[in-house]
Amino acid sequence: MRLAGKVALVTGAGSGIGRAIALAFAREGARVAVNDIREEAAEQVAGEVEAAGGQALAVPADVADGRQTLKMFTRFLTVWDSLDVLVNNAAVWFIEPPLAKNMEQTPQSTVHGGHATVQLDATVTMDDATWRRTIAVHVDGAFHCAREALKVMQTTRRGKIINVTAAVGLTGLAGAPDYSAAAGGVIGFTKSLAKEVAACGIQVNAIAPGFVDTPLLDPLTLATKEALAKSAAGGRLCTAEEIAQLVLFLAAEQTGTLTGQILCPGSLT
């Protein structure tokens, strides 16, 4: 029970990695606030946590919107009046035709951050709405939630903030300028914030995995996913549960002074 008595908020927890994190935290004794933009998904995972014997609270909100994020924290803190762990996991990934083309034709290059071998035209064809939404969910969302979490953590002078992003923030991904920029932004934010709050006893780290077998990959064909898996570190995609275990490790007290670090499971970065 590594998180016994702790209170955690996990964003984007309605499926995939976020759901796995919420369930892992509950098994280790934490009370878990389950966020997702989809109210039904947040309620469902909160129900799964409670069915497994844990305590959960569904807090649906779009973390890209600062006003919704503030309302979410106000409701959450009214119920539990505490926060020990924040996991910024909310993400979107728009697999536009150029990116799908790159993944289908050059999976080896895609996985390892190499250059595209075919003309992609991803940047010149991307519309403003796609670019802005990706940046907003990843970067703005992490900022909005961290800002509210620090109002609690700086008072108690303790806490863990864990940002779940992607290795493409370090390597780049041909065909995904928005997703690569968003992940890179979260990584930079992680390092900056870790230095800012270290004196308060707050640890900030990030997990930036390679490709993970979650619903975000559903738009890809089975053949493409199989090719990506063969080319990945270890010869397979990471699982959501594996990422959840790393998040759990960073959330536990035993991590001591580990802060400002970027872990890249499933990637050769």
C-alpha cells in the first residue's frame, strides 16, 4: 500500500494509460479523482475503482480550458481538501493522412525518430484548429492543472507532479508537428517546474514513452501497429499497465529527491 492515505488526481483517466494509473493508485491505497473530458468515461472508471474497493471521485472537465480546470479543482478540494499527487495524462493525437502515410510506409524510421522517406506535407496542410487543440490539451492542460495543484502543494510543502507525454517530444515524429511540439513543450515545462518548486519539497517528473497500445492508436491499421511493434524497443508496444507502474514508482515516497527527470520506456531515445 505505497499510497495509503494519499489523494491523487489523474487527468485523461477515462481510458488507456490514465485508467490504468487510476486503478493502480487505488490498489495501492490512494483516493483517486478521475478526470476526463467525457463525463461517462470518468464515471465509469470511478465506478471500476470503487468496485475494486477503492475510493474515487469523477471530475469531468476539459483541462485545456483554465476556467473548467479551476472549477474541477474547487469541486475536488471541497470533497477531499487535499492533494498529494497530480498526474497530467490528458492527451489527444490527430492522426492526419500525412502521419498515417509515414507510419504505413516507414515504420522503422517512425519508431526511431528518423526522417520520412516520402513527401508528407503535414505542416503545410495542417489547419490552425488541429494545431491549437493539440497544444492546448497537452501543454495548456498540464499548466492549468499544475497551477491549481501548486496552490495546495506549496502550502503543505510536499507533493508529486507527474506528466505523461511522449518520446517524440525528444526525437520528433515526421508527419506529427503538433504532437511532437506538444510533447516537447510538456518536457520543457517539466524541467522548468521541477527547478522552480524543488525548494518546496515538490517533485516534478515526466514519463515519455514510445508507442503504447492504447485507444490513441486505434485509427492505425493492424498491419501498421504490428510493424511499429516489431520496430520498437523490446520488439513490442508498451502496455498501459507498464506505464502505470512507472507512474506509481514516481508517486511513491521512496523516490526521495528524484525530480526533473524524463523516463522513456519503450524508446531507444
